Amino acid sequence: MITIQNLYDEQDIPVVIVNNQGDIKYTNKTFNELFVYDELTILSKNILDIIPPNLRDAHNIGFSRYVNTKESKIMNQHLELQAIKSTGEIFVATHYIISEMVDDEMLVGATIKPVGSK
Amino acid sequence: MSEELINQLRGTLSKLELALGLIKESILLLNLDGTIQWCNESFSNYIEKKHIEILGKHFNEVIQLNAIHGEMLPLDYLKKNPEEELIQEYHYKNKTHRILNIYAAKTKLEESTESYVIVISDITSKKEREQIMLQSQKLEGIGTLAAGVAHEMNTPIQYINDNMAFLRDNVNDVIQFAELICSMVQRYDSVEKLRNDIQTTYENVDFEYLRQEVPACILQTQNGTEIITRLVRSMKEFSHPGSKDLDLIDVKRVVETVVDVTRNEWKYISELEIEIEDGCNKAYSIQSELNQIVMNLIVNARDAIEEKYGAEKKGIIKIYTKNTEDFLELFIEDNANGIPEKVINKIFDPFFTTKAPGKGTGQGLAIIYSALTSKLKGSIDVQSKIGEGTTFKISLPKKLKKESK
């Protein structure tokens, strides 16, 4: 089972970790390169900034449900979802999303691997 | 925005999502290019796909709808008529053929966040129940009418039988007379005696009476068989399921058929006048459905007249048509008591009836309304005056809209 600590240790696959407000708390270098952000800028962003506008309502609703009920339909499975780079380019990537309480804080993390990449 | 406020809003969103997931209908939120932004759990369960796999896909890619009568698909309709809402039935083939009722409209939000809302109800079971109810009502109607038609046939059959007995007896006399003449010609040597005997026998047969009665008897028999033939044809036309699709049909013929098969239902209660000119009586409809509609309205008019006049005197049912550019309007009018203003808006509601318990189920007009406004692409209106009577107007389309898909 993948843990948040595993995500911190991952360097080859793009990784993002957010808090229960969706604020981005951690990304690895591979993530920053893929999404075309520098480290400082990405840490001032919210997870909505890497979700295409079409899917933001669905994310808001689903994320709210998870925070309130801890019921999720998307955790711990490989899912092909769209993401958006800082350049506006939308691409499809395989997401693997997990959640864990770390020091009394709920963190949600994901690996995001573009479809077609090795 | 404070964290507390965000948490409150998240709580509200969650409650709404959970509530919307519990209802049977599917609800979708699309952006204006048709991409699904959100759907409730009922929709993902209905199409048996993961919620997350649906989001971001185009509506037409996720659910392939087929028009029933060439209607535009929901998104095409909304693009063409952005200020209108759509309520329309479509076919949907999943594992089985389903019928969906779709409501679609544009949400009144700021321009940048405008969306389409689509609500989908699977009405297949409801349609099947309606079909069964319609069929059982039709069978019940045919059963009732069959007794009436049998009664209508009984009179001509009786006099045809009497006439045949009369012809049998008298033709026998004529044959005997002819045979007698033949034998006499062979046997008699005196012409005078032969003439006297023929005259006596001729007078016994009463040829004068037969000359008058036999042609009349044959004519009446022919009339009788024509009545029976017409009744059998009408009954056959009435009960035949026919096409299930809209067809150009002769509405006058439908009226005549129904009037024939219902004659025994109204003839002791009311006169019935048909004022429909030949020609210009064709409209698109489904014959079996229209048969049922006209029959129900005639029987309703009969019931209303019976309630007003009882056995004292007969009322009048008038059936006539008017042509407009797009519709053939069929009017069925009675001179009964009329419908009170306080109930006239409810008469097409299912299970609403003003008839005495056991006399009406309140389904007749509801089924007529549903059939006319959905399947038959027509409409029904009612005008009524207390003490003077009621007129139902059925509008049937003369052209079918061929809308681009």
C-alpha cells in the first residue's frame, strides 16, 4: 500500500501532495518540470490550478464530499484523468490518489504519469 | 475566504451531492460545448460507468440517444433554442431498449459559468404499464362493444332468417306449380281442361302477393347482410392493432368505424350526428390509438347525456371537423350538463373522475391526453358551458416535422 511517505520519496514519477483545503504542500522536481512551474510558484497554488476548468466543479464537489464523509470513489486506483499545465496545455495522465492523516492533518497525494510516457 | 467558510461551503456541497445521489433521476451539468462537468451517482450507476470516467467526456459520447420521431437531440435543440427548455422522450439502447424522458435547459448563471442541466428519467416501465393498461382498456372496450355489436347484428340476422324461411316456403310453391304444368302438358288432351286447372293452381299459389313480396324480401335481406358486413368490418378495423407509427389516416373513416361499433352504447340515450365532408380529412395519427380516443369521448358524452336526461329524452352528440393550416381538428360535442369550472383543469389528471364509484376509473382522459400529446404529436382542448354541454377538440397534425438531427 502506497503511503504519503512513499510519495515524498518518489523522484521519477511526478508527485503532488495537498492539504484538506486543496493547497499544494509538496511537489517533486519531476512534477514541476511536467507542469512547467518553479518550486516557489507551485507552492502558492491550489490543486484546482492543475485541473482543467471543465472538471473543477466536479473536483470541488467530490473533494468536499471526501473531506466531509471520507467516502471516495477515486482513491487507491489507477485512473486516467485530464490535467493542465501552467502553459494551458491539457493532457491525459494516469493518476493514483491516496489520502492519509499525518500529524493530525489530512493530506491527499497523487502520482501523475502522462499517458504514453515510460 | 476563511477556512471556516470554505469548510461550511464544502459541507453544503456534500449534503447537496448526497441528496442528489439518492433520487432516482439522473442529473448532469454540462458546459456549453456538451462536456460533462458533473453528474449525480444515479447517472453513473444507470450507465454502469465510474463517476470519474464520465467527467470531462462529451454527453453524446457517454449516452447515445436516438430520436423516436426524428426529434433533435437535446444539445442540438438547446443550441438552436437557447432560451427554451426541452422535455422530450428518446430511445436509448443499453443492454435492452429503454425509453428515457429528458429535461434539458440552460442554467441562468453568469455568462462565463453558463451550463446546461439535463435530467434523465427512465420511463420504460411506466410506458410498459401504460401500454398494458391501454391494451387492457382496449380489450375491455372491445368486450363491451362486442356485446353491443352482437345486438346490432341480431336484428338484421332475425329478419334475414325470416325472409329466407318465407322464400323457402314460397319458392317451393312456385317450383311445385312449374312441375305441375309440365306434368299437365304431358297428360292432358283437352286444352280447355288444362287451362282451367292451371288457372286454379295459379290462384292457389297467389302470384300477385309473391310479385310484391319477393323483391322486397330480397332487398331487405341484402340490406341486412350489408349492415352485418359493415359491422364486422368496423369491428375488425377497430380491434386491429395496426401500425404503431404515425401514418396518414382517414379520420372520417375512423369516426364512422367507431360510431358503428359503439352504436348500441349511445343509440338509446342520444342521437349522433356526423358532419364531416368528404376529402381533406386526412391527418397523421395511429389508427388504433385514435379509435380508442374517439370511442372514449363518445362514451363519455353518452354518460354525461344520460346523467342529464336519464330516460326522459335523447341528447345529441355532434362530431365534426375543421381544417387549419397545420392541423385537422376533430370536435366531439354533447349537450349535457357541462363540466364545472372548478374541475375542468383536473379532467386530464390520472385517476380524476366525476363519475359514480364503479362507473369510471379516471384513466380515460389521462390516457387520451398522454397519447395525443406524446405519441400522436397532437393536442386536446376542452370547452364547456354549464347547462349547455361540452366540446372536446382533438388536433391532429397534417404534416410531420422533419427536424435535422
